[in-house]
Amino acid sequence: IRSHEVDIVVGTHALIQDRVSFANLGLAIVDEQHRFGVEQRGALRRSQDDAQPDLLVMSATPIPRSLALTLYGDLDLSIIDEMPPGRQPIITRAIQPWQRERAYTYIRGQLNEGRQAFIICPLVEESDQLASRAAVEEHRFLQDEVFPDFNVGLLHGRLSSAEKEAEMTRFYHNDSQLLVSTSVVEVGIDVPNASVMLVEGANRFGLAQLHQFRGRIGRGPWRSLCLLMQEENISSDGEERLNALVENSDGFALAEQDLQMRGPGDFFGTRQSGLPDLTVARLGDSVTLVRAREAAQILLDADPELSHPANALLRE
């Protein structure tokens, strides 16, 4: 890469480590940008000493800071608002713990019809600090007690790469009908036969994560259902997130709600959420922000140095 023997480099976070440098980086494309930190994305632009590369960041659900940067004109925005061919709408429901048996009954019905299912857990193993359901114990319970007639797979981040690959291959080929997993299935998983998902402790996940989870189903020709199991004593913020997801399937609309709920973070720093120190327009007032940005651009196009007498006060 440093000697320019290759023209295109495809990689993971490893590409933004200090030991990697580019001979002449012209374009950096970051997929699933919400999984990268501010400094990580910035490292790509600092990976050579002279010119700044063009930067394209992509996501189905931008983090609040990125959405705010588009609103304030620091990022240009392109929206693909069409689903890929053959995709089905995903119905989303928030459910209570007492509805668990009903959820299992629905999942069993889908498995009997030849479909497959995801069950997402917030933890790998049980914790003394958190009452959330954990993937390892949940896998054992579901295989032994709830779905003994089906093969239940287990996937989490503590498995080796080979073990994870083998588990996903089994699920892809329908050798396992139900996959219990942590958040490792958030991106990059394409199993068209999966038509139902149950997210345990859904209030413990962020809006972007939940929307990404939901995108793992609905990839085939079958009606798909995403069930968000909320924990008892859910906070008002958690309830608001789940309601937003139930009511909306548009990633950018969800990102705007996330922006209003969590704030945009620092415009000139590294926080990706929270309220900035700047005094700005009301966060939800995106139309006004876009109009102000367009007006500023017209002014700068006409008078880049603000040297016209009419712009003297603005220049000052």
C-alpha cells in the first residue's frame, strides 16, 4: 500500500492503524460508518501527509453526529430510498415479558413452515450486574426446553473466526433453524430464509443497532416479523426508542429521532452524541437548517472573500 503496488484496498479497522500509510489515497469509503468512531474515520484522512482524500461514509442509520453534519452542510447527503428487489416490509412489535410464550409459538410456526429465526441477546453470559438474558444460557434453554425438535445455533464474539464462520454456514444452509446471537449479526449477514427475529432486552440497544438487527430479516419473499422484547422497569428513553422503531422503518427518519433524543455531539470534537456547546437552531428543525445552509452557500459563491461592502459586517 505504501509503495503504491496496489490500486484498491479492501479491509477492516486494520486499515486505520498507525502502521498503515498510503502512497496517494484519493478516495476513502467507510461502510457501516456508525460502527467507527470519529477519530477512526479521521485517521483515514490523516493517513498521508499532503492531500486530503475524498470521503464517502455509508450507513442505513447514521449516528446523530453524522446526521447533524449533513444538516449543517459539512457532509453532502445522498439518499437511496428504495428497497432492493424482492424485499418484504418488516412488521415490528414491542412486546412484554408475559408475552414470551406467544412469541415462541409464533417462531415455532415459522420454523414448521421451513423458515428460520434469529434471537438476539444483549449479553454473552449471565452477569451479576445485569438481569438481561445471555446468549450462552439462552441457547441451552431454547435447545433443551423450547425447540428440542429443531437445531439451535449459537454465535457470539468470543468464538474464534473459524467457529463463527462455521456457525453462520450452518445457519445459511438451514442446518440450524434458529440462531441465538449477540450483536455480532448487526451487519453483513444475509439469510433470505430468515423471517422472524426476537430481540431480548431490546431497550438496552440503540436505535441504529435495532434498525440494523431488523434488517437481517425480510430479505426473502416471506412476510417478516421483528419482536422487541422489553425488560421490566424499562426507562422512558428505552420505551421511546422502541416506539420509534415500531412506528418507522425508514433509517434516516429514525436517525433524525435519534438526533433529537440524544443530541448531535461535538461538531469540532469527538463526542458522537450529546448537546454541543454551540447555540444552534432547534434540532428537529431540519428544513430551516437546510435553507440557511443553501443561503450561506449562495452568498459564498457570489462573494467568497466577503469583500463586498454589503457583507462587511458578516466578514467582521
